[in-house]
Amino acid sequence: MSGGAPKFDAAFRAQLETLFRWRRDVRRFKPDPITPDVLDDLLRLAALAPSVGLSQPWRFVSVDDPERRAALRRNFETANAEALAACGEERKALYAKLKLAGLDEAPRHLALFAEPQPEQGHGLGRRTMPETVAYSAVMAAHTLWLAARAHGIGVGWVSILDPAAVAAALDVPSGWSFIGYFCLGYPQAEDDTPDLERRGWERRRQDIKVALLQR
Amino acid sequence: MSGGAPKFDAAFRAQLETLFRWRRDVRRFKPDPITPDVLDDLLRLAALAPSVGLSQPWRFVSVDDPERRAALRRNFETANAEALAACGEERKALYAKLKLAGLDEAPRHLALFAEPQPEQGHGLGRRTMPETVAYSAVMAAHTLWLAARAHGIGVGWVSILDPAAVAAALDVPSGWSFIGYFCLGYPQAEDDTPDLERRGWERRRQDIKVALLQR
């Protein structure tokens, strides 16, 4: 369908910027459930993400079994303890105080994998850059993240995990590549400043002149 | 700032879905320029993307020099000829007819790199998954892509390139990791169906039951 292309106005662009600004990595959730129809909606929108060669290589896994969730939590705790041990002395106390995942409270857990050599797409666009398959899955996660925030739902991306152990704990098809683990739920509080910034770990830099090289 | 958290309503969510649906990989551009203030705005919004440990590891490069652009085009032509040669016989003719980049027409070219071991973020979140640095840059690209579409600007992601040769042609700081090359411009036509689907290369699958495993 062409001809009926939508026009986005300044009011929509302002709201879109507000969405970008208030999308946060959420680690503190209320117990309120996410209904299946809303989750279905988020996954449906995630499938609108760009993908290399139209391969749609994202593979979402809904993790609901208490034993599998417990295995994921142990995985996180081990990796997080190792990260704390590897922390420089001057940052150790601050690191220990950070809350880096909401695995206990989040009502919904989604794991995301990529199928590294998807049949769909017939290999187009990824011959010299096979990592674009993983990148496609990342854009699906980001789409879901934004869609969730537009529903008032917070998402937290957990990356402090041993990827091989995640794949084993979830018994996914062999070869699937782990991208990230996502906690979803309604946030206890909302903010437009990242938690890591409010707690003094790091601050955002906004100076695009730093980021933009001219060639 | 908290307390003044925005509420997004159904009307905004419908427009956001329209944005996701009409974001396309664009390869046919009008010659109309993108003004510097709009490009600055897109880069400013891209910096609102999530990043591992708040590391903001994306490094955008504006490619304007005709010789560098020509080097990129040769890079693409070589990689694309190799991809065509590697194509199965039954798809070769179709592949040859596809337009896979708008390098000649697009008024703006942006290359995107990631700084693999950014100081910013102090290493948080990427000890077991260093690839999350690249994933952060990908989400900045996706943010820019959506923001561009909200301005009526099309983006095309070119991945049919030898990454090492891109880094050499653009003379970027050593160690930067190439993520993608982006053509930006006002599209000749708009569509909510991907070019690859309209030309019979691949079709999107929307059945989330296929994509969602239960564990």
C-alpha cells in the first residue's frame, strides 16, 4: 500500500522524544501482572522491527517456570558477584549498592535469542557482516521496549549473565544465540534520569560534537 | 525529575505503531538536502538510546568527502558482486534486480562505529557479554531511524560492505568497531511494505506463536 503515507507532525515528534526520554532500564517493579493481550501486542509490534534481508531472526522465550527463573537468578548472582570482585577498589562499595536486575519482582520474564543462520531472508545482507542477525534481534528488543513504555510498562535488560548457561537453563534449540534477558512489569516509580546516573555511577553525555566525526 | 511522568494514550500508541509500520529501509532518495539542524536533532535523539552501563559507546561519522564516498561505493560494489556470485542459481536473477543501497542519491551518509571498551560506564554490565557495547550502538541507530521517519526522512542501512575497509577508508580511531553505514534522505516513495517483499525476495511472518517459546 502506498499513496496513503502518514504524516507525522511536531506534536507527535514531541511525544516521541518524551517516549525516548522516559524509556528507562527498570529494576523495581510493582507486582501487578501484565495481561496476555498486552504481552501479545508488544510481541506483535516487536516483529515490525527492521531485520537484515527481512530475516526476522528474533526468537523470544517467555520464562514462567519457577525452577527456570531460579536458575536464571543464580546465573545472575554468580556473574554479578564476579563483576563486583573484578571492580576497582574505588568503585566496589558503589557497585555493591546498585540494584542491577528486577528478577524477583518482575511479573514477566522474556529471554531473547537470535537464530544465527536463518533460512528466512535467504542470506541477503549478512555475508560480510553476520553480526547483523544479532543486531536485528536487538532492534526487535528495542521496539518492544519502546512499545512497553507507551503502555506504562517498564523493561529491564539483564546482561550480567553467562550466555551459555542461559541457553542451557532454557533448553532452547541448539545454535540459538543469546541476546538478552528482559524483566517486564509496571515500574514502582518513573523517572527521566537513568538509575545509574541518580546513584552516581555514570552520567549521560549529550554533546554531539564529541560523538560526530566529519570525514 | 520524577512525579511528572508522562502518560501515553491510545492515540499516541496508534501513531507509534504507524511509525513502526512505515519505517522502511529506503534505497531511493530525492535530491532534497537534510538541513544541519534536522541532522543535529536526529543525533541528539539517538543519544537517548539505552546503552550498557550508560556507556553511550556509539560513534557517528558524517561522510561528506566525495573521495571517501566513492571508496564506500567501491566497497559496496565489490561485496555486492561477491554476494551475487555466491547466490544460488534460482535466486541470482532476482538478486541482480534488487536495489540494495542508495549510496549515489542519498544526500547524507552516516557511518556508525562502536568504541568496544568505552571508559564511560566503567565496564558495568558487559563483563560476560561484551557484545552489548555493539548492541547499544545498534539501538542508537534504531532510535535515529525512527526519529528520522517521524521527520519524513528515510534511512537505508547498508551492510553489504567489508567492515575493515570501511574503517580504513574513513580513517577512524583504531579499535573502533564498524556497526553499519546509513544513507539518509527524503524518500522518492513511501510504503508500509518492505521493498524486499514487494519485489518477491522474502515476506514478513507475523505469527508470534512461531516466535514465542514457553519455558
